[in-house]
Amino acid sequence: MQMGARNAARTAELSVDPAVRYAGAAAAVLAPVCAFVAALYIVLAVTHPMVLGGPEGTTMSVVAGLSAIGLGILALIGYLRPPRLRYANPLLAVVVLVVILNSSLHMIITGDTLQTTNLMLAVIAAGVAILPTGWNVAVTAVAWVAWIVGIQVSGGQDLVHWLFAMAMATLVAQLARYGRRSSLDTAAESVSRVAELSVQDPLTGLANRRGLEVLGEEMLAIASGSGNGLSVAFFDVDGLKEVNDRHGHDAGDEVLLAVSRALRATCRTTDVIARWGGDEFVVLSIGHDLQADAVESLVVAALATAGGVSEEVWRPSVSVGVAGIGAGPHRSLDDLLSEADEAMYQRRRQQRSLGS
């Protein structure tokens, strides 16, 4: 279950929804970040009394120790039961605020403006955490207020220098935030594109064979559940090999695109149109008794009027075979496709024999 939650966070990093994507990134790193910062504060709890000495060292040691305990508990919970995405950003903001508290208190107690560097790191951490805009602005504002209080208490030495340093840290933080978000966006877009291409023919934009298999099973289930029939029309583009041989594959691609446009123009929006491969196309239609002659005439007419391919290159012609099932016994999609394919070849042989 825990592994599933962590995998869910990693999966969310590739979501098409940016908010989910960034929350997934926050959830994925929350536990290790808490563990790392907790370990750091354990070291500081031990070393503060040695470095600072006196009550200042004791105070900072106690604060660092309490911070280590709190963050350690949060890390343990995060490893055992990763948080829901909606809690990831607030919890990550808490981690940054703990760092800001420690850094600001250290600066105030020591009166040393050099402690500004700790607050600079906290500001950069807020940016790297890719918190949502509201949280990012709030945490950065808290860091600036904490620094302003600390710089005043410490006497404001080298104010201009440290002001410039904090401004640069803020700029670096926002650049880091933008860079991380852009990386996540690019990765998510690439994954989405791959997923899309896995079920889509890149040339025509129609479903490919895999897409037809997925959608076809769904349509079979819908047809069976609704009591409607399902028709399968199998198309073969006549003469495509000759077009490729005489005019090149670019011309052949134009023929395939013309056929895909004609199918879109003649089919219903509820039909599934797919490129089965090479010069073959398939149309699935629920509740529509397709007839080979009628379908072929409609597609050829659409090709003649708006095909976009010169008749010198290709004279519009397709061979069609149809198979179907009624509301009766269930049959597999493979059986229907094989039957429609065979019907297409039989019809082509009959047409050629009549023409000879």
C-alpha cells in the first residue's frame, strides 16, 4: 500500500493537470527532504553549544533538537504512509518555514549578519520545492520579514550588500522553480504524446491497430449491453502500390490522407475509424447496418469531390467488405475483422471477374 502511494505520487508528476503534476513532485520528495533536514538539525543540536556557548548555544540547541524531532516524525510518517497530494505542498512549506525559523533565530541571537546566508538558502529551498504560487509567495515573504527583523537586531551592517544578496537568492529561487516546473511539464508532455501515439496513427490521426482493439472491445460491450448490432467495414485502398511506385511515397501518403478525410466525412461521429495498417482502414459502427455497396459509393463520391488528389496520380477507388453481429450471440472483434476482410477480398474478386 505504501509503495502504491509512492508510485501514485511519481505517476502524478506526469499528470496532464499542472496542479496535480506539481503536487505529485512535492509528495514524492517530502519524506526524504524531511529526513535530510532532520539529520542536519541533529548535527546542529550537538554542535551549537560547542560553537556558540552560553545560553545562546543552549537555546539554539533546543530549537534545533525540537526541529529534528518534528521533521523526523514527519519523515517517518511520510515513508510509512505518504500524504495525499492536497497535503503535500502545505507540509513541504512547513519544512521550509522550520528552516526559516531556525535561521532567523540564529541571526537574532548571534547578532551576526552573516547568518543572512542561511535565510538565503531557505529562500532558494522554497523555490526548488516548486510550491504553488500562493505558498511560494507566502513562504518567501516570511523569509524576507524574518531577515529584515534579524538585520535590524544585528545592527544592519552591510545592509546594501545583504539586501542585494537576498534579492539574488530570491531570483535564483524563482528561476529554479521555473526550471523544475518546465522539466516536469516537458516530461508530462512527452509521456502524453507517447501514450497518444501508441493508439493513434501518426499520418492520418485516426486510431491505429492498437487503438482499434481498445475501442473495438468497448464498442462490442456497448453494443451487447444496449441490444444494438455492431457492423465492421474493412477498406482496402486500390492502386496504392502503383501510386508509390510511380509517384513516390509522399504521393501515396496524400492518397491515404484523402481516404481518411473521406471516411471522416461519410461516417457518423459515433463511429470508430482506424487505419489498420498499410492501405487498409476499418470502420466500426453501432446500431447501423452497413452495406458494402452503399459505403463504397459514399466514400468514392467523397474522394471525387474533396479528395485533394489529382486523377493523374490516383483514380479514387476502394474495396469494401462488411461483417456484423446483431443483438444475439457475442462474437470477438478478431472474428468480425477477419470476416469483413474476407468479404472485402471476395467482393474485389467478383468485381474483377465481372470487369474482365
